[in-house]
Amino acid sequence: MTPEINPDRADVVNHSDPADVRGHVIAIVSGKGGTGKTMLAAEIARLLSAPDLDIPVTLVDADLGTGGLSYYFAIKQIRNIKQGLIDLLFEDDILDQSAVLDRLQPLRREPGDVNFLPVGNFSRLGPRVGGRYPSIDESSEQFVTVFRAAVTHLRRPDRVVIVDCRGGIDEEMIAICALVDQIVLISEADTTSFQASQHLMEALSEASLAHRVTGFILNKVFEDPAAVIRNGTAVFGVQSLGSIPFDFEATRAFLIGDIPSSSSVFGTHVRDALSRAYPRDVEPPIRGIWTPNDYSSLSLASPASSRGGIFLGILILLLGMSLILALSLNEPGRGVVQAVVAALTIAGLLSSVEPLRRLIGSAIGEYVKSFKRIGKGRSAAVLGFVVTILFGAAIPSLLPSISLIPTRTPTSVTPTSVTPTSVEPPTATYIPPDAFPALVEEERLVELSAQAGQESVEIDTWRQVGDISGDLLVGQDGIYTALGAELSVIQASSEATYERCSQIQDWTTRVDFMNLNEGSQICAKSRGGRYATLQVRALPESPGSNGRFVFYGTTWQLDK
């Protein structure tokens, strides 16, 4: 028998430890629409229900204004969004548990235990002949009563309930926040969203609900959010759970009805925020969180186009300075002036064409990457680029003293006889091959599924393929090679360098996971004869690895 619920009671809230996510009802709110709150609520459900956490989740769309989560899932995840909370208004007994549970629908494309309760049929709230259906204003209070009953029926000790609320501030949203255990505030870094979030926190404080706010998350961030986070912590009076960079791939997934991948930039930073809010249940992500320098590459404009534009701008400046210097020091011929003016014109035209700017910028990017591989660092890349620019700048500066000097009639000079002297050839100095370190050919982070027959990688390039055609494969018990490639585990006291790997005599074609741990180093020899190393970051059984073998691979050039 379903217990009787007094709609005026506020003791439905779970007062257990807020650091535990299980058993809680969590509202996702924002001071205005468009902050990405709905996509973030869906991503939280995916992360919590994933195999590594295995926390059952129930998603509830409580947005009586737009029903954004219902329409989002209607694209691919569920079949019917017409049965939901609104329809409970017209049940004879809204407190009937079966009336709520019968309207739950599993998400079809999610492997975890995720159920969804849509907002329901909006048309039933509009006016109708005979006044059979109440208006939205008349339904708002009843909707809160229905939501209270739904929360009571959906709450389970081992399940978390995620509620997607309406964006903005109204009495209905505040009333819903009074019926949940915790509140997560979503804001953007711009002034409008920040002020709207401040007004929402003030409204929650007036309703004595500010203590239920777990923290705030900055979403769709384009630049270093450190200053905004500091201001938000002071103004909102709650902790920051992190910031999420604007992710084009996640936005594209949202537009076609997919939940962004857990390994995407968006998914990685959402997991980081969850690990801050619920450290007992959620571990931090394996992938690194963005640093302030990483945001510099995030722009709506193409980075390659920006690099190309800067390069062409410098080129135009140097050509102009060379022409001015030549005119001030000499009287160059007409042909020289025409050549410099033509070069300025061509550079100006190139800078106005977007595809050409991207092409030049991409070439510069590859040039910088080559210095990174040689010097293994950003400083080496910057130094190499600066040296090249200075060298390029020196050439035009020499033109006035070389090609721009006016031609004069040479004076007659009587040639003199010069007796050649005997010059001893220089003595060749032998340089051993190991005098210079090997140059890195490829290096990157690799993740391979431990399910045999799914993925493999080519050691020469660390390029992952969706089948077993590569020469390094992963099974359930370990890693093994094919096509003549070989492996060798390096002792903990040694470093897996090129010299160390090139001296190994005892090679094998298989290494078991039981002989590895996080931090282990493995030498590899590809089928093409290149030496490489694998630095183990996570094993399939490691927490948070999602059953994948994660390592950082480095391959050296074949010839030093």
C-alpha cells in the first residue's frame, strides 16, 4: 500500500552525507537558458551509469516551459515523450506509485542503467472546449505536488535521481529545488550569465535553500576561467566544481541527439566536476584537465588561419621596412622597386584569402611540431621559430647593401699575379654514432580496448586501427605483437631510452598484465625495425580506465 504523502511537507529531502551521490535527488539549475544545462545533465547520467561506476540513474525532465531534455532524447534515445509528469495531473490518484513507474523509459543507446521520466504532453495544459484541461498557471502548483510524489516514488538508496530544471528564475523552479537534496548551478563565463546566476543564488538564499547548492560549474569556456572562478566563489558563496571548455564535438553530438562521449573534452571535464562534488563515488579522469595555456588554442577562428595571417603580416612589414631603408640610403633601380612592390602586393593578396592563410598556417604548425619532436618541449619549438623569423628578417635588411646599391662604372684595375700557396687538408675527426641522441619520430597517448579482436596499433606511427591489422594488440590477459614486432619489459631501475632498447637481446612477443603496473616501461621493436617505448598509464583493471590499456608511446627515427 502506498503511504500517504502530505504535499505541504518538506521532509522528503535526504539528509545523508552529501559527499555520497547514491540515494540523492540532484537538481541541475541555471540562471538563464542556453548554458548547456540539459546536455550536462545527460552527460552526468552517462558517466555515473558507466561500467566503472555502475550507479543506476533516473533522469527527470522538470522543465515545464520547454521540455528540452525530452525533445533532446526524442531524437534517438526514447520512443514516446507524451507520457510524463504532466499527465500525472490528470490521474485519479497522483500519489499512486505505479502511475509514476509506468511512465519511466530506458535510454535505448546507453549501456548503463538509465531511466528517463519525460515532462509529458504539453498540449494537455492548453485551453480546450469545455475547460477540461487547466491552464499552465493553474497547473503550476499541481505540478509541484506531482513532482513531490514522483520524487518520493523514484528515490532509492542505490540510485541517483538527476532533475533537469527550467533555465531562469520562477516560483515553480524554486519550489522544485525545495524538494531535492542537492543543487548544482550551471553558468557561463560571460557577464549576462554570471549576473543571472547571482540573482538565482539570491532567490535560493531568500528561500533558505542556498545551503543545498553543492557548487557551480562554468560551461562553454573560451579562455582562462581563473578570474571568473574566483569571483564566482566570492559572489555565489559556494565552491567551484570546475570549468568545461567549449567542445565543438560535444555540441555536434548534442545537435544530432547523441550524448557526448565520456572520453571527449566535455565528458572529461564533467567527470572532473563530479569527482570534486562526490569524491567517494567518482574518481578523477585519467586524461589531463586543461591548463590556462590550453585555452589559448580555443577560438571560433581557425588556429592555422591565425598563424598564417600573422606570418604574412610580418612578411609585409619586413618588405616595407626594406623598401623604406633602401630608398633612404640609396637610389635603387626601377626594377628593384617594382620587385619589392610586387612582393608586397602578392603578400597582401595572400593575406586576404582564407584558404591560403590556413595552408600557410598549417605548414608553420608542422614546422613548430618538428622542433617539438627534436627538442621535446614548447620552448624548443618557440626558439626554433624565433630563430627562423630573425634569419628571415636579416635577409631583407641586407638588400640595401647588396642588390639595391646603384650600379657604377668600374675603374680600370691592373691584375696582379698571385702565387698559390700550399694548404694542408683538414684532419677528419671521428664522431661516434652515440654522440647524438636519437630523434623522436612519433609520440602520443594511446588507449586500446582489452577485448580481443577489437583494436590494434602500429608501433611505427602509433596509429590506431579498428581491427587487428596493426603489429601491437591487446588481449584480456596482456599485450602481444604480430608481423614480426617484439617487446621487452624494462626493470624499474632503468629508463627506457633509445640506447637501452637498442641493446636488448632478450625479446618476446607477449607481456602479461600481471607483470605490469602503472608506470611500467616497455621497449618495443616494430615490424619496420624502429625502436619504441611504452610508458604504462593505466591497466584494464585500473579504476577509471573503462577496461582499456592506456600508455604513452614514443617511436624513434630509424636512422639517427
